[in-house]
Amino acid sequence: MDTPGNEGWLAAVRNARAELAAEGCCVLRGFIKPELVSTLRDEGVALAPHAYYTVENVNAYNIPLDADLPPDHPGRIVLRRGNAFVARDLIPAEALIQRLYTDARFQRFVADCFGLAELHEYTDPLAGLCLNVVAPGMSHPWHFDTNEFTVSMLTQEPECGGVFEYCPSIRSREAENFADVRAVLTGHGERLIRRLELRPGDLQLFQGRFSLHRVSPVGGTVQRHSAIFAYSDTPGLIGTAERTRQLFGRVLPDHLAVGEARGDRLLD
Ligand SMILES: O=C(O)CCC(=O)C(=O)O
Ligand SMILES: [Fe+2]
């Protein structure tokens, strides 16, 4: 990585900002040096057995399936979430993805690309950094992120399938655009879908709160692995006990304390 403020840094930031403004997504190809890409993969392969493997019925908005919604609301469409997360507390401090997540220069670069004055790691001991594992036959179905700023990196590519697909700015702060979301969820939204060809070690910056996205079903025999670096422009983020149990199969004292008067901001 370049030094903050030098020519290479500024050019990369300018480019990322332009792509984010146009597409809500930006890929920095070959962000990890070629000689480290196999380390990146091997570390992910060693971690993957520790993921919380479960299959959950969800909708694209991650709201309860029994919510009282109008008949044509796309939140009524039930999807099968088959990806599994390795939580942050299981990822060694010396692993490349943990070192990157906590690196001050990396955080400054991400903040500059997103145009943020401040960028904070999550306080949440499980959700701030995860390895997302999508096994053959599984997918990470269409959804919106709760967080506005998502940074991710493929660490192992599958043999086939497992493509990152997204619908740039399908909704905005002002408009949910349920008709288009419904079209995508029912298989009639091809015109709205973009696909990324990601390689291990590429860095992806993404605004997933407004762009519906998924990892399509993985084929072949090899798992798809990606590191998810979660940051926020406000400090103190921690998930609710309920959501944490769904994602990781367990909770820690920090999650149980949410809801008491701690002044923390909730993830969901
Ligand atoms: O694994 C990926 O590439 C995407 C993950 C994702 O969308 C998420 O964790 O919210
Ligand atoms: Fe997402």
C-alpha cells in the first residue's frame, strides 16, 4: 500500500470514489501481493471448519418472517441462507485478514475511499471480522446489509458458481423500490443484475445497504471463502443477542449486556 497522501494513494482513492459514486461498488485488483495469496487461502482453509454451519430461512430485509406485510411485499419471499461465518474471536491475531482489519493505514485508506472522516472497527467481538464460507450446494441469498460500508476479500474461489451478483442502488434512503426488488427475487430482474469476477486477494468496497446482492449457489467441490471486514463511521457497534445467536450459534457477555443502558449502537 502507498503512503497516505502520496500520488499513488490519492490516485487509488480518486478512482475508488468515482466507482463507488457510479456503481456503489469498487474492486481493487491484486490488492494482496501474489506471493501472499496462497497464505491468504491456506489461513482461510484452516479456519473454515470452525464456521457455524446452519441453514436458516430468511428474507432480503432480515426482518422476521412472520412480520405483517402487504401481500406483494418482497419481504414475504422466503430465501434459504446456507452460508456459514467464522467469528472474529476464532481468527488468530497473526492471520493476514486480522492484521489487515486492524491496520491503521488500511483503515485510513478505506475511510478515504468511502469519503469518511472516521472509521471504526466494531466493538462486537464476533461480527467485526468474519470468514464467510459458502459450501458447494449452498448460497448466500439476496439481501441488503445493515451496515453502509462493507469491505471484503475473496480468499478462496470455488470451481464454479459462487458469483457475487448485485443490483446497484436498487433502493435509496427515499425509495424502497419494492417492484424491482421483487423482480430480482422472483427471477425476472436480469436487467438489474451486475456480476463481479473476483480473484483471491482482490479488495472489494461495497455499499450494500442500497444495493441488493448475493453470492449465487456454489457448484463443484470447493468451498468459496471470503473475508468480511465490517467498519462503521460511529464507534461502539455491537449486535443483539438474538441476531448474534443466529449468525454464530453463540453469544458472549457483551451481547447479553446490549439492551441494558450502555449507550451502545445496535447492529440491526
Ligand atoms: O461473501 C461475500 O462476498 C459477500 C458477503 C455479504 O454480502 C455479507 O456478508 O453481507
Ligand atoms: Fe452483504
